[in-house]
Amino acid sequence: MTFQDFNFNANIMRSIEAVGFKQPSPIQEQAIPLIMEGHDVVGQAHTGTGKTAAFGLPAINAVKGDGVQVLVITPTRELANQVSDELYLYGRNSNVRTVTIYGGRSYSRQVDLVRRGAQVVVATPGRLLDMLSKNMIKDFNPSMVILDEADEMLDMGFLDDINEIFNYLPTERQTLLFSATMPQPIKKLADRILKSPKFISITREETSNDNISQNYYVIDENERDDAMIRLLDAGDTNKTVVFCRMKREVDRVSNILSAAGYSAKGLHGDMEQDQRDSVIKGFKSDAIDILVATDVAARGIHINDVSHVINYHIPFDSESYVHRIGRTGRAGNKGIAITLVTPHEFKELQRIKSKIGATMEQCYIPTKNQVVQSRLGALADEISKQKVFDEAQQIVTALGDSFDHETLLYKVISVLLRKEPVKGPENIGINEEKLAAILSRIEQRNSGKGGRSGGGYRGRSTGGAPRGRTGGGNREGGRSGGGYRGNSENRTGGRDR
């Protein structure tokens, strides 16, 4: 199937071509025809599978005239911004105007933007309910209502708000609900708000992303920082997201990476909204190379050029693992997911592998010398391709009396190498022989044959040859703010605040 098969209007097809979509993903292939036929839909699929386009393209295609016709409800401010950005791209050739509503911004500004002809509203639950209950938005009758990441709304305590919001919406509407998981409360919500829905569930095999290489490295607990930095030093990274379990760990890890010379910032729920917005904007614009985040804070981040995801600690469950690695390998790009584990976490890793059906490759952290040798090869290749500038000749002439050309060349290369030193000890991680012995003792202990022989282990290992390529927001707090997207005279370049 191709996008031409959906019979979108010409303006939507222009937008699809502009954003570079080539072939529909499984969720898009199944959901778009049902939505365009007018059915209510329940779609179950993980992040990174193309859910926003699955509901966004047919929603924008259906917009006719002025007035709010589409309402999208998302759990976090970050996700609201991301969805709004995507819907703007789909609708810009159709002059479709989108308003984003979330906490911490002026009520009057948001209401004014809606009144000035918005056709699509993307909102977080708290601020939307606030505005509806106070009758701040007149004639609010969307014909299509979409719940995105419904299970996240449940986890963040928004289920009561969602139920109340639907008391203010027209009964004659098309309702779409998308969720990564379908716990019982979400099923009950779907029974209440949807009419004879069509169900779509993307299977585990369909959600696996062949564009993501999943690697794990077995380390001692005290080696996490050194291992993370070594993999960053060794890898051809673009944008990287490092996932931590706790907010205080986010702050510590981001500080460690900054001290190591990386452009890194943390993102977690205790930060002020302006700080969060600044970090995400910096990450999108390449001002920040590494984002260190908790699971919740990163749920709404959908950026297509993230090359690496690093699990500083293994996540608590398989759902979190899938959400994490879904930040990379997007829009047809290749991505690498790295997980750091200790031998004592190996059983948990195996459980996740089994539950999601993933193929994970065990790799060994390259030694310091291996990284140096790799860099020398890359530098030699770069030098061989480098065009000679006139200024370079001036420097050679100026230094020619003090050094012969061979010595001068050595000095210049040494200057280049000194700017990017390889950090940390020579060897990091547990080597193959030691790991095999540890896992054997653990297996014996689990089978009741090993007594206490599978206990602890000490010391650093020797390195091994590298294998493979290495390397939300809280509940809204305040009630929300918004931005205006669209091609009308009100758009002034970027999002109004």
C-alpha cells in the first residue's frame, strides 16, 4: 500500500511528499482507511510506530471551513507541542490552523487564538477542562476527538478529567483512542466514549523496528559513568538520549557528561516549564547533543534524528524499554539502543528480551587503545580528503624556519589529537571469560546446585574487542499555555506564546 491509495486531497499529498513519507507504517495502513470511512477507532501501538500521522493525516484531510473541528488530547505539554508541530506540517498546504493549549500560559491568549479561526486544538487535560468548565471557549463542537497516549493519561492521574471533558463535547462526533497498552480502566473509558469502534492492535512483531540495533554491555556497578562516556567517545553519535530512573540521577549524569566535554542537559519533572521548553528547543536545534531524561519527562519527545539511546540503568519493565528505544530509528533513520547491565541484572534483561521478542547483541566496551586507533584511522581519512587552504600555507611558511616539514606535520596532528582525549581507564566492563564464569555461577545458584558460590565478584575486567557499532512531564502542575500554528496572517514565524 502507498499513501496514494488513501485518496487524500492534493494538498495533503503535497504535505506527505514534503515531510518525506514513503510508505505507510502498519498502524497507518490499518487506521487511516477506517478513520476516513468515519468509524470510531481504538488503536494499540507503541511509540515510534507513526500514530500521529495515522490520525493526523485523515483528520487534517477532513477539515472544511472555519471553527474547531478536531480536538487532540495529550497527557503532557511536550507531547502537545510535538503533535501540534506534526499537524502543522500536514496542514500547512491546506491553510489549517492549529492552537496548542497547556498550562502555564495566558488563558486570554489561548482563548483569543481559538476565536480567531483555529480548526485544530491540541490540549492537555487540565487546562482544557478548566476552560470548558468555565465556558471560556464558545461554540466548541469538534466533530473529531482524539485521545493520544491514553495509558499515559491513566498513569498520570488524568482519567477523571478525561471523563469529565467528554461531558462538554458533542455526542455526535468521531472518537479515536490511541494507546500503547490497554489496561482495564482504558477499556472501560473506550466503552463509554466510543460507538461501535473498530479495533487495531499492532503485534509485537510489527512494532519491532528493524532500523534499531539493540546492544547491551555487561559492566560492574561502579563502571556505569566510565562505560557511558567510553561508548560516546567510541561511537559515531548524532543526538543521544540517556535514560535514568530518578530525577536526582538525571542531574548527576548530565553534570558528569558536561564535565567530560559533552553538550548535555537534563530533563525531569521538577524543572520549571520554561527550563523544560529551553532544553527541548536546544535539543531539537542541535545546540544540545545529549539529553539526559527520566521516562516520564521524555514521553512526549519525538525527534527524528536521534541516533542513540542509552539506558544508564535497565528500565523497570518491558513497556518502558520499548518506549525508550522508540526515540531512535525514526522516519526511516538507523538507530542504536544501548543498555548497561550488571550480571545481577542479567535475569531482568532476559525477561525483557523474551517479553518483547527483541534481538539484543552482547557487545564489549572498546578499550582506550582501540578507541585511539579508531580515531587515528578516521583522522587519516579526513586529512586525505581535506582541501588545502591558503592560510595553512602561511602557517607552514611562518614555522618553516623552526621545524622541518615532517616534525611540523607530527606537531599539527598531535594538536588535533589533544583536543579530543579518550577518557577513563584502559579497560571497562566484564570480559568474555569472566562473564561466562559469573553467569555459570548464577545459573548454578538459581538451579540450587551452587550453594553460595554464585556470590559477588570484584575488580575491573580486562577489555575486549568491540562488537557492533557503539555508541514527562509530570502532571501538568499549573494549567496550561499555548501556541498558534498555521498559515494565516496571525502566524509570525514559529509558535506564538
